[in-house]
Amino acid sequence: MKRLVLLLLVWLLGPSTGLAHRLSVDWRVADGRLIITANTEGTAAAGADVTVAAEDGSAVQTGVLDESGRFSAAIPADAGVTVTVNAGLGHRRSLTLSAEQLRAGRTLGGDLATAGTAASNRPPADPSASGTSETVFSVPVRVGTGLALLFALAALWMSYRNSRRLTTLERQMEGHARRG
């Protein structure tokens, strides 16, 4: 049992390869075009394959990210798209953007000529005209998840401790029965 608990602790606390080189994809609409920006750990994901597909799954546009990790695509009229960025070696991220999100960006306008400049780094007036692939959980969700993990670990420890106590009691009962 000790080996099982030790193995579980090493697995839980050991290094995780699942979080290495996370691919992050951001999007915004400017001048009627969809601007995709991707990076891995803050470094531009230059050369990654990009596919923009219509809601029916047909490819609207394909290409690769430039040296700054950007890609620009025309937006289909009144339709949502799915953007897939594939940087290889399992680094793949897909975003599904609704027609409403894209429409909000079209109405805001914007200037594609400012892409890559300080002016393009300003957030759009409408938050639905841009987004990211990163999921940000609220503080209550993170606290709740942490507490659930602690309770699960406490339950595991109590189960182990009770198992040992029960084994000790069974040995004592056997000893009394033999004497008895």
C-alpha cells in the first residue's frame, strides 16, 4: 500500500509534459478581415499551418503564420468559422467563432494597415470583436477546484489510515481468538 501511495504522489507532483509548449491563439477583426495571432510560451509560432473553415467544414482559406505569428483571412459573409492552428508535434488549437462575433468586428471597422503597430495592440471597443484560446477561470472556480483536490487527498489519506487500523484490529482479534 505504501508503494501505491508513493507512486500516486510522484505522479501527482512530478513534472507534466502535457503543459509543455502550450499553443495560444488570439483573434480579432480588423478592416473586414480576421487576424489570427499565435504563440508558444510567448514566442511567435511562425510557420504554423492555419485553416479557416466554414460552419459546414469546408476550407475557406489555408496558409501559414508569418514570422511574427500572424495570419489574415477574409471573413465569409454572415457565417461563422472554425480556425485551426497546427504548429506540429501535437501543438494544435481550434477556435469556433460565431457569425455574431465576426459581425461585431465588422461593424467596428479597424485598419489593417496598423496591424503589428502599437495602434493595433489597443483592445477593440467591443470585446466580442476579439478573443483568445486561453481559458481563464474565475477565482471561485479555482478556489473550488483547489478545495476539491484537498478534500480528495484528505479522503485518500483517511482511507489509507483506516485500512491500517483495521488490519491492526483484525490481528488483535485473531490473537484473542487463539488465546481464547
